[in-house]
Amino acid sequence: MKNKIFIIVIALFAFRLSAQTGDLGELKQIYEGVEYNTLAFNDLKQQWILDDPTLIRELYNRFIVRNSFRLNGRPVKLDVVKEKTALIQEGDVVIQLRKRYYDDEIEYFAFMPQEEFGKDNPQLLFDPVVDGFFLKEIVGQKYYEKIQELSYFSKDITKSTFGTKYGYYFDLNLNMLNSEVMFWNTTSNNRNKYLLSLFSQWGNDYVNLPGWYSREMIVGSRLTYFKSLTNNPDDFTYKISVGAGTPAFGLYKDDTKVKPLWVAGQSVYGKIEGYMLGFIESDFFKNILVSLDAKVTIVDNKFADFGKYTTNVDFFSNKNTFTFMLKKKDIVNVFDFGMLDIGLAIGSHDIHKLQLDQATRTVIDLEKGKKDFIQKFNNFVTLEVGLRNSGGLIQHNINLLAGYSSDGYGFMGLKAMAMLSGTFGVDVRVYSAMSVNKTKFPYKYDSYIVFSPIIRINY
């Protein structure tokens, strides 16, 4: 018995001597060796951002009282603490936390400037605390338990598991303005997804050529690829759409002063969009959506394709449309109402003034010799600002557009979509043109509003 007591005393003495001489590295290695390592599960552990300003101040103050701030493993000087305290007082700091995989203990606690949130390698205010027991000693039992309970303002950033993904197996989106029906999906590594769907599109909002003006609707097939799956359906890697124009009539034809654009041939459509700039090593390019689409008429209609007319008929037609857009997404969360998106589009469409000539039984270009192919195009620059929320009980996407054309007129638009539980909703679009010459553009409205109910089933 005496021998055992002697061994214990020697061990305690050696432990204290080791701590006094600063040889804590070996003790840390022993501790990490005893604890079960779950590094491979880091992406599945519960993670969140604590953004309650009052609680952040209280926890920060407890670190000050305990003199527990460390930077590169060394105690932080008082003047540095005071400098960083200004960020706390201004409300520009959040706390990132992570629980252990197999229980509720906190294994990661770090003060982080708000602007660093979402970056791959955020610059923290101080060294993170990676030991829940040490954290409990600093903040106290009461606040440690409060942190565990998540009873405060916070943002959940836990990675979702494969089995709870949104809309990656079947998606039926019935919207008269923009429909999509997914009919097939597959995966190559159980983490990505290829989706194949049918879609329809009415008009082009970025060149002030909404479906209201046109008797043509684009229908086709779309391939959507997700490199990794999340609960946000907007986090696709790229989309490729191909289709063709098909005749369709506007919803209302009561205004005889405005002549809708006719379909003057068979057109084909193509679009590619995705986050192509992600390869650039910069956080700024991380969430920039690049989009390029074009509609090109490849076969002109013959005289007989327009039906039977007894007199000459003059009409306008759009044959080609091109749009290039860059959109910066998820810039900032605006008062928890939605993520701010800002986009800039450059587009162009041509307008042909044609006539069904009864004498020659042909379609005549009334501007032949007056305008060449390039001169028929009207070019646009359009700015889009939007707020988007794809989670929660109510989802919405509200966008304001403002554009100006090379033909000397501008336009403004509002596109608003709201959904209840991702199932029922409405899509409303309001546009108003400014300084439109009705003689030069008889197919243009001063303003218009169109809406469509939405029914969506996805799982």
C-alpha cells in the first residue's frame, strides 16, 4: 500500500513539475491520444454561428476576466484586447461553434469578424478554443449549458446529409411563365447529381422582350449538375438548356393598338449557366453566376405558313436574341429577409419589319436596303437587384430590374415570387417602359402586369 501511495505522489510531482517548466506539449499529445479522434466526421458535426450581441459580449468579457485569450499560442497583450473589443462593441463579431460528433460537448469555439463568415480560411480574432472542458472553465457552467442548448439567436451551418436533400429525385414545377418538370436523375459517386428535365420559357426579361409581346414560347430539355448536394436548390454547379421556339399567343389581345410580335421562322435556343469563375482563388468570385443564352432563327417561314390573308399584312418579328449576365449571389443577409443578389446583364435582340405580299405570295423585308443585319439589333444594359430566401415556411425571390437600350428608351421591372412550403405560390411580373416611341415601336406597351399561380411537387 505504501508503495502505491509513493508512486502516485511521484506521478503527481512529475506532472506539476512538467507543467511548471512549460512542457505542456507532451501533456496535450497525451490528452489527444486518449480522446477518440473524429476528424473524418468534421463535416457532419453540428455547427452554428452565435450572433446574439448581448451573449457575445458576456462570453467575451468572461475571457477577459480569465485572461484566456491566446494568439498563436501566447497570451494576448491588453492593448490588443482593447483594440479588438471595439469590434465587439460595434456588433461586428460572431462566434463559430461546433459540437463533438458523439455527444453534446463543444469542441470548437472561435470569435470571428462578421465579414469572415463563409470564407474557406477565415481570419479569427484569437486562437479558437478546441476543448469543451477548458471552455466550461472559462465561461462557467451556466453559460456553457446555455451555449449547448442553442437558446439564442444563431445560424445553423451544419452540413446536411444525403438523405434529406431538396428536389433531387423528382420535381414538378408548374408555372405558366417558367415551368420545369424533372423526369430523370442519376449520380456517379453518390455525392453528386445529374438531373434531366423539360422546361418552358416565355419571353426574355433582360432585353425588355417579355412574353407579353411575343407569340413564341421556348420549350426544351435541361441538364442540371450538382457537384455536391445541399438543401439549397440554387447551389447547382452548371445548367445546360437546349430547346426550340413554338408558336404561342399572349394572354390578352384586347388592346388592338398594340401589335404583338409574330413568329417568322423556326428558332433554336441554347443556354449555359453556372459558377465558372470558382476556379479563381478569391472569395469574391466564389458565388458569381455566369449565364449565356441565345435564340437564333434558322429557317424562315414561307408565305403559306402564316395562314390565309386577302390583303397585304405588315408585321414585326423578333428572330434572334442574345444575353450575357453576371450575378453575384449571397452577398449579405439583409435583416434576415433574404440573401442579397446583384446582377448585370448585357443583351441584344433584333426586330424585323416584314410584309405578307399578296402579289408575289412572298414575305418581304420592308427595311431591306435601309438596315443591314447588325442595324436591326437593339442593345440593352440591365441591372438587377434581388432578395432571395429558399428556406423556412415561406420562400421568396424579389428582383428589381432597370435597363436602358441603344434605341433611346429605358425600362423598369419587378419580378416577385413567393411560395408556401415550396408547394403553392404565385409569380408576379410588372414592367414599365419609359420614353417609348409608339410609332417606332408599335409592339411596345407603356406598362404591363402578368402573374401565374405556381404548383410544385418535389422530393
